[in-house]
Amino acid sequence: MIDYRSDNTGRAAPEILEALLRANDGTALGYGGDDWTGELQRRFGELFETAVRVFPVATGTAANALSLAALSPPWGLVYCSNLAHINVSEVNAAGFFGGGIKLVPVAGSHGRIHADAFAATLAAIMPGQSHRGQPAAINLTQPSDLGAVYRLDEVRAIADLAKSKGLKIHMDGARFGNAVARLGCTPAELTWRSGIDILSFGATKNGGALCDAIVVFTPELADSLAIQLRRAGQVWSKMRFASAQLLAYIADGLWLRLAEASNATAARIAAEISGIDTVTLLAPVDANLLFLEMPAATLDGLERDGFQFYRRSRTVGRFVCRFDTTEVEADALIAALRRHATAVRRAAE
Amino acid sequence: MIDYRSDNTGRAAPEILEALLRANDGTALGYGGDDWTGELQRRFGELFETAVRVFPVATGTAANALSLAALSPPWGLVYCSNLAHINVSEVNAAGFFGGGIKLVPVAGSHGRIHADAFAATLAAIMPGQSHRGQPAAINLTQPSDLGAVYRLDEVRAIADLAKSKGLKIHMDGARFGNAVARLGCTPAELTWRSGIDILSFGATKNGGALCDAIVVFTPELADSLAIQLRRAGQVWSKMRFASAQLLAYIADGLWLRLAEASNATAARIAAEISGIDTVTLLAPVDANLLFLEMPAATLDGLERDGFQFYRRSRTVGRFVCRFDTTEVEADALIAALRRHATAVRRAAE
Amino acid sequence: MIDYRSDNTGRAAPEILEALLRANDGTALGYGGDDWTGELQRRFGELFETAVRVFPVATGTAANALSLAALSPPWGLVYCSNLAHINVSEVNAAGFFGGGIKLVPVAGSHGRIHADAFAATLAAIMPGQSHRGQPAAINLTQPSDLGAVYRLDEVRAIADLAKSKGLKIHMDGARFGNAVARLGCTPAELTWRSGIDILSFGATKNGGALCDAIVVFTPELADSLAIQLRRAGQVWSKMRFASAQLLAYIADGLWLRLAEASNATAARIAAEISGIDTVTLLAPVDANLLFLEMPAATLDGLERDGFQFYRRSRTVGRFVCRFDTTEVEADALIAALRRHATAVRRAAE
Amino acid sequence: MIDYRSDNTGRAAPEILEALLRANDGTALGYGGDDWTGELQRRFGELFETAVRVFPVATGTAANALSLAALSPPWGLVYCSNLAHINVSEVNAAGFFGGGIKLVPVAGSHGRIHADAFAATLAAIMPGQSHRGQPAAINLTQPSDLGAVYRLDEVRAIADLAKSKGLKIHMDGARFGNAVARLGCTPAELTWRSGIDILSFGATKNGGALCDAIVVFTPELADSLAIQLRRAGQVWSKMRFASAQLLAYIADGLWLRLAEASNATAARIAAEISGIDTVTLLAPVDANLLFLEMPAATLDGLERDGFQFYRRSRTVGRFVCRFDTTEVEADALIAALRRHATAVRRAAE
């Protein structure tokens, strides 16, 4: 069995668990009053080149929903891609935590919003319409749920539009490391310097274990969020074990090395299969996700071979590379795709 | 510095973190589809001598609030002790997750509800009062927030009253191990055999690290709760790292040994200071908590000595024993209390 | 000024206000314990040919949102037309009252859902997807927000699909009278005999004054809804003044006469302007709404003439006929449309 | 039968219904865009001697819950009397509309909060306690649910305490007219000049029919509240019929005359029965409510005589005077109380 199901089926990076173990020393004040969590604030401040507030949370769903609840009143509209994780895969957690927030899809491609479509959406809003939800925020999934990455200028164009209407901007960075690694920019450039107010900073999909984080760039949003997190059951009493994971994750560029690894594996597979005429990439392979369309017989064949992946339809499969997907595993997938494609072509002849 | 602040300032039991590390092997289906979480269901079934559904969650607040939301409609009343953790220390998370659930304090002592007071409360409910909240559930904190433990017959008396009115029963077992260790009963006796529908099963305060659990004894409540947990951001994608902790926690009776240790330390301190006439226990020391009243000068002295504890008022301090509170630390507290008490007595003479 | 803005800009039918006045006699138990509200249950039972529970409420938004909250758990998905009032015009009240319910648009035409599109939507649901919202209910706006009416067989086809998947069915009958008048069916046929669980029974837009109603056909939903209405601030203490309005509304077929009047006016306008080649009907005129596309200059001309209507875009206007729109007012609109159309044609020549 | 059950069992003042009828003339923009609602803003501005925003709502529960939701974040604590209507009789609507707001009772007497007790409550709040609800607002029921009226200096003392801690102040004026009539002060003095931010302005219990109102004195709270009201289903499309009622209610001092009438009747009964030694007033009769303790046999006798009232226990009855309670009805109650008391005394001899 070779696992391409998800980046959350994988292991944690050993450095992260070792840091968790090292944190098991002495006593420490609960609920984030410990030294590790204090250090976390400083290190993230350095990483993002500005003072930030960092809140470790258990899951990406918590990070996203609580971020949006901090950025929108209960009657707010939050714009997002139709394919955004918050819209498709989180049981409407944003609506729940936000007291009735409504998500409004905006057109685009490959899970990204197009600035033009967003501009058109904003232009259609008429003032004084108290019977409509009130425009409040926009969510960018970076990379998108199809593995496409917004360029810096694309993020800025959308953020500028949002700011011009007083909207707040949330980035769902469940795979933030993959985006930064791909773009070669700084974390600051991709976030607050581009107008992001709050970032869901993912670690779990990129070698983390039990926590992601919310990073707040707009200071006045942080104090209320801290209370909301407490009542949301997202503040560990032994927070040091979460903060230590995140400290290790960003120490010495580990997070970027992990993301580069999974990005590279995906890119290699994409390159190698580009010549197979029956296999089509449905989205740019900017990060570690491949959405492949191919004959059902080819997908059936891969399943028989023992490859694990999510089949989105009879002819579409999602293949996810992890930081620890090996070259051998990548070679195996490439070879199997070629083999089945050849068999399909022969059968068609 | 000797730390008596809380059982969440302490370390995790090494066995638990080692199990977490061992779980970092191979790939595993996300969101609880892994083998560890499957095994968790079986082991908790054995522990509780009945089929249960176990849901690892990040915090006790999440466990309590989501349990109550599963036991009460949004317009429900949940009875609890005035001092209950859900009433005092969770930012009304139950009201939030429950869509407006209201907590109603019932009289008792030492953080426990008295069956007589609960019977009187129930007797005062008049039928057909749609302008009142609707009685829905009762919460028992076991041990209480003052460290007192309900006896089995006390739990059953309250549960019988509740059941007779159609109410559901939740046990907040943030320190469940301490209660079981104290009573010498089985986990089954203290829960479903006594009428409990859902248990918040605490681990963090007793040597755990990053997760507690919800244990559901009433099967029809579990499927909805599973969905609610997902949207509450309480379902880790790499759930194996949580389940592995809980498996280690209950393996070979570890959880009871840890609880017996902290209980024993607290009991020893209580016994040794019983002869000091200026120091008074404010509640029975059934578990690992000591609430001590003493002259302000004595508490001031302890602080100067480097003891850490929560001062509830000028003359009341809370001292919490952890599984790894040492004999030396206990001796130090006993000796310091004697020393300061003597000084206070002399000053008064 | 001739007002075609909305059916809520109009007067109340005198019979309804006179009934309200007659109810001002003697004392009466509050919160629906009065004789008028008792009588209301019986009369609606006769009207719908089955036992029902009727709850007067202040507004259609309250009727819709509270009905949906009764039909769906907080994590439920409610299917509706993209143009449905609940989706477009109620500030996501359903999401608020429902604790995070999510509305999911289904394709169709003229504000109606197509059974085929709904079948496709249901077919795409995969079991066991706890990360998605859970399909719970479907909302039919009858007539639609564009004034199109579902035929009985269309309602039944959709309801059958819904029932086959365990979904509940809500009908938003803000203009229910117009639909019944149009179809010539019985209220029973259009509701519970076609599978409807709860009906938002509109009166305000059809000659009512200050109340609409929720009609519950599925008895087990009613008791909880009664409590929810109370906490939603929708239960008048002097309920008799609301019930008396609704009693008058349905007495002696008043409600159908009022709806027939506005339907007939709209139909007459539609017929008379069908020959004007620059004016296009955007939806069937099944009820009392006309959506007309025409040159901007024509709409500008109507505005200069003193006609009031909502302009949905430069070239689209919504014209609503009320029960008391006069023949003179209809003639005036027809004549003005002809006059401006002729002018536009000449200008183009 | 003579009805002392409640002030909501009574009739509406004819002037109010006549005004409602007169509003049935011509067309008018919906949702408060009509002339009556515009006039309402001006007239209330005059009445309160300052610019206000007035929102008609269907019920007092809606007024209270939505006011509190406007004054408190979801994690807020709202202080109130243990006997406050919001705490006892509104199915925790404040918790629901407020997204989990928690009500915290403060000690006092006769349904009023004592400033000293409130000061002690505030003094016990420790800063930085993110695990507690956050103090947000205080609710004063004026008159209280036992019919006692806060004096102006009492309101101000409590409001000053609240303001000093940054809390907002809500007055539940379900019987506001009775309080103003009793105190002989201006509406301004009792509200914003004493520090009130939002007033629930009751009309229904004092001769109104189908609406109360929210009066906002703190302007920055009004815009959000307007949207929240819309999604709460509290904004009538034919608002003119609500606004017309409220305009009539305050025109020419009608509301004060109605309140003076019910106050005077209650005061006369209280005075006349003060000599009956077996009948005890449980609270000051400052408004139109009498809470009377007497032998069960006396209450039984009153019931047999055909008096209607709420029996709070075997020996306590609540008697409510309405604006249209007649002198004959008052005489009858006084005489019956004397007669039964004499019989009880003789039986005891």
C-alpha cells in the first residue's frame, strides 16, 4: 500500500515530537502562561517581522471558524471560493462559531478567487440593504484546495479591493508552508504586507502533530479572540506541549524544508506524467496536491496496485504528497500511471 | 519555588508521551479512522464494561460544553452546583455550544449538589411553563471543584431523581481518576450503572498532556455528537496522536496509579496539618485538592518561602497535589505551615 | 404617484382591522391562552382538512427561520432556490435561528427548484461524510420570488425525492394565497397532501397587517417550536389581536378573494403588454409579480411619470400588484408602457 | 369573574386601535420607511428630550433580549435581579440572541438590585480572568417584577457603578409608564440622564396591543441593532401599523394617564387592606402589582368568589391592576378580602 490519501495521514516530523518531549520538564503556568508560549510570541514575531499574537489551536477548522468569527459580525457575509475548505469541508463551522455568518462563493478557478469576479461582486452591493447580510470579510485559501497558489500580486489585488470596502481579510493557510516555499517570498510579504488581518497557520498537514495556530496581525482583534478561544475549548491547560510543537516547527526553517519536500515530490510527478496523453492535470501543481483526470480503468488499476488516494469521481483522483513521501513511492506512482495508460491505449487500439 | 498552583501546571506522565511517539509510524487514516482510535473504543469498552463511544477532545471545556449541548435542547436548563467548573470557569461555553442553554445552580456543600435540594428544585417545576427554560439535564462534578467526592449512593440518588423527570445526566470527570481511586469502585459503577449518560473523562490534570475525552454511554446521543465535534474543531486529523495518549493513560492501570499518588499526597498533608489550630480545611480532602483557611500572615509567609498556590482571598489558599508532587515538597509545605502557624500564635500571645 | 413597489406597501383589508377591533372586548388569557387563538386552531384545521398547529408570528422572516430551525439540526443543510427569500433577503436569519444551518442553492428557473437538479444534488451526497453539513430539509418558495408557481405535481416530485432521503420539507408561502388562487387546488393539496411538513403562511403581503403564521402539519415538531417561539420573542402576550386578524383573513374566503384580485391585475397587465416588442417578461406571471425587461429609457420614463417600482438593474423593473391595485392604476401602467415603447421605437428609427 | 391575572389580559386603549385604523390609508414604504415611523423617531425624541432611535418590536422578550445582545459580547455577563423578567420568564432569550450571554443575579430586595450588593459584585471581579465571563452590562427592571420602583437616585447609583467599570446599562421598562407616573419625573431623567443606554419601552401591559419598542440612547449601538432586528424577524414590512400604535400611545400623555389609573387602583387596594391583619403586602405597591400573603383559606375563598389571579404558592397571590380595572372591581376585591379575613379570624377564635 502506498498512501497518497492526504497530508494528514502522514507522520509528524521527529523534531516536533522531540520538542514536545523536551517540554515535559518542571512545572509551568497553565493556559498559555508558560515560557514556551511566551517564546512562541517572540519567534513568530521574528518570523513575520512584526508583532503578532499567536494562538495554538487543535485543528484547522477551529483556526478558520474562530478567525472568521473574529472578523465578521453574526450578520456578516464572508466571501470565499466555492471550493474553499470553509465552504465545503468544515460542517459550516464558520456559521456556527460566527452566530450565523454566511459564506458567499465568488467565482474563480482551481479553488482561487479571481479579483475581477470579486470586484464585480463588490460592485453589485447596494448601500443600505439591511435585509441582506452585510459584507464583512473575505477568505483566501492559500494554496487552494486544488493545490493552486495565489501569486503575491493576486493576493494584493484582492486584499486592496476588500480594504476599499472596509472588509477584513482572512487567509486559510492550512498549507501555508507549501505556498511560501513555492513563492519564495517571506511570510510577511504573503500576509500582513499584503493586507491579511488573520492567518490560519497550518502545521498538521506539513509534519505537525496535534496543533495549528491562529496568527493575528491586526492587534485590536486579539483580545476578544483570546476569550472566544477559551470558551471554544481551544485553550489547552498544558499549553506548553502545543507551543513547543510550533516552536520546533518553525525553528531553523524546518517548516519550509518539509514543505519544499512535498512540493518537490508533487512537481516531479507532475513533470514525469505530463507526457501521458490520457492523464490530465485538473489544476496547476503549485504545492503538494495533484488532481488527475484519467480513464476509470486507470484509476481502477491504481487501486488494484495498492495505491491509496481519494477518488473524486469515476475518472478523477486526488493524490497528495507528504513531506515524507519517498522517491520510491513517487517512482512507483509514475510508473504505474504509465503502465496503466499504455494498457488503456492498447485496449483502445 | 514549590508549585501547588494546579494539576495542570505539572508534567505529563512519561508513559503517555512515549506512546505518542510510538504512534508516529507509517500512515493512518485521518479524523479517527486510524487503528489507535479503533483500539481506543475497545479498550474503553473493557474499562467501562459496556460498549461506549469515546471521542478525544482538546480540553475539558470542550468535553463539558459539547456533552451538555448533546444532552439539552437550546432552551434547556442544566442544573449544577453553584461552584461547578461549567458555571464558574468556562466562560459560559455550555451556553455558547448549546445555543443558549442556561445553567441553574442547585444548593449543596463543598461544590456538590445535595439530593434533597435537587428534589426540592424539581418539585417546584410546574408543568406547561413555556416561558421558563425547560429542565433538561444535571451536571455532577466528580470530584467537585473543592475536592469533595460524591459517594456512589449520592450519585445514584441524584441520578434517580433526574431520570424520574426525564432529565439526562452528565458527569464532569476532569479528575475522574481521583474519584475512582478514592471510592475504590469500578468506572462502570460510578457512571452508567449509576445513571450517567455522558462522562467528561479528564486526563490532562492527572498526568495527561493534550487531550481529554468524552465517553458516551447512551448510544443514541453519539452520532450527532460526532458531527458536532467536527464542526466544533475538536476532531484532529492526526487523531492517532491523541488516541495513543489516552490508550497509554488507561493501560495497566496507569491512570489510577497517578490519581492514587496525588490523592495520597493531599491526604498526608491534610492529616499532618490537622493539629494546627489556625489552619482549617474548608472542604473534605477526598481527592488531590486542599482548600485551607489560615491567617493572612501565614499565607504571606508561604508566598515568601516560594510556595506557589492560588489565593482565593486574603485568608484562603488552594493547594493542588499532582501525581509527581514529591514527598519532599509535601514535607516542605507541612513544615512551613507549622512554622508560620507557630509564629502567628506567638505574635498573638 | 402610482405604487407598484411591493405588496407590503399596501393597505390592510378593512375586514382584518375590524376584526382586530372587535377583539378588544373583555379580558383574555395571555400568550395564546385566549378564545381567539383556540378558534384559530380549529378554523385552520378546517381550512387544511387536518389537525394542525398554528402559530401567529410577526413577520415572514420569523416564520421562515423558525420553521427551518424546527426542521434541521444546527449542522443541517437546507436546500433552496438560489433566489429564495430565505437565501437573499432575510440576513441569514435561518443560519442564526438554526445555530449555523447552511443554505445550499439548487438549480432551477424563475426562482423555482427543478426536481431533476434536486435529484442530482441528492445523488451526489455520499454517506458518512461527517465533514460536510448533513442534508436536513428543503425549502420551496411558493410562489417563487419571481412570481412563478410550482404546479402540484412539481411540488410532489420534489417532496417525494426529499422524503426518500429523510429530508423535511418547508414551504415559504409568503404569498400562499396567490398560489392557491392560481392553482385552484385546496390548501391541503398544496401542503401536507403533497408532503409539506411546515408552512410559512403569509398574510401581510395579501391584505394582512401585522402577522403571518406558521402552520405545522407534522405534529411532533410543534411542541418544541412553541417553546422556541417564546424565546424568539414571537409570542404576543395579547395574542388575541393577532389571532383575530388571521381568523378574519381566512373567514368566508377573504384571503382567496384578495389573492385573486392581485393575480388578476397582474395577469391583465401581462396580457396587455405582451404585444409590446421592447418589453419582455422575465418570468411567468403566475401570481401578482411582474419582472419586466425593457430599454432603460422606458424605465426612466415610467419613473418620470410617477410610477413607483423596484429597479433591479438599468433595464429590469419589478412591478407588484396588490389586492387594492385599481383598474385605473393598471390601465395607467399599460398605457405608459405602450407610450414609452413607441417613443423608444421611434427614436431608434 | 373579575380578572386580576395580568396586565396583558386586558383590552387595548381605544385610542391606540383607532390610530392603527387611521394608518390604513394609501401606500407606504415597507420596513420602517413610512411616514409614521419617521414621525415616531421625532416624537420619541421630544418625549425623551434627546435624539433617540426607536425600534418597534412585537414583544417585551424581543425588546429585552435584543437590547442585551446589543450591549454585550457573546461572552459577556449581564447582571440582573434574581427575580428579573429576563432571568425568570423569557426562556433565556438573552442567552439565545446574545450567542451565550450569561445572566448573573445580584442581591437586592423586591426584585430590585441593591447598589451595595452590585458594588460588592464588581469589587470581586479580578482583572485578566479570561476563563470567566466578562462583565458587560446590567439590567434594571423598572418597576421590578414585584412592583417596586427604583428611585432616581437608586438608578443613578447603580448606573454610576456600572459606568465606572465600563459596563452598559439596560432598563427593562415593560411597565415604564407606571414607573414614570409613580416617580413624577421626566422620561429623560429616568433614562439617559441617569445613564441608561437602551430602554425596553413597554406598551402592551399598559393599554397597548401588539407592540413594544426599543429606545436607544447611545447612538453607536443603533445601526447594528437595526440589522439584528431584521434577521430576528422583528421588523414588520407594514411597520406603519406598529408605529401608529406607539404614536397614539404617547400622544397627549395617554400612556401616563393609563399608568396613573392602574397605579391608583393598586394603591387604593393596598391602602384599604392595610388594616387587615391576616393579609400582608410582600413588596411595596409602587406600581400596579400587589403581592399578597394571606391564609390559604382566604385565597381559596377568593377563587370561589370568581376572582382570577396567579397563585404563587398556597398562601401568596399576585393581583395585577389594569388601566381599565374598574372601581367596582377594586371595591369587590377589597370587600372580599375583608370578608374572608373576618371568617378566617372567627374560625381561629
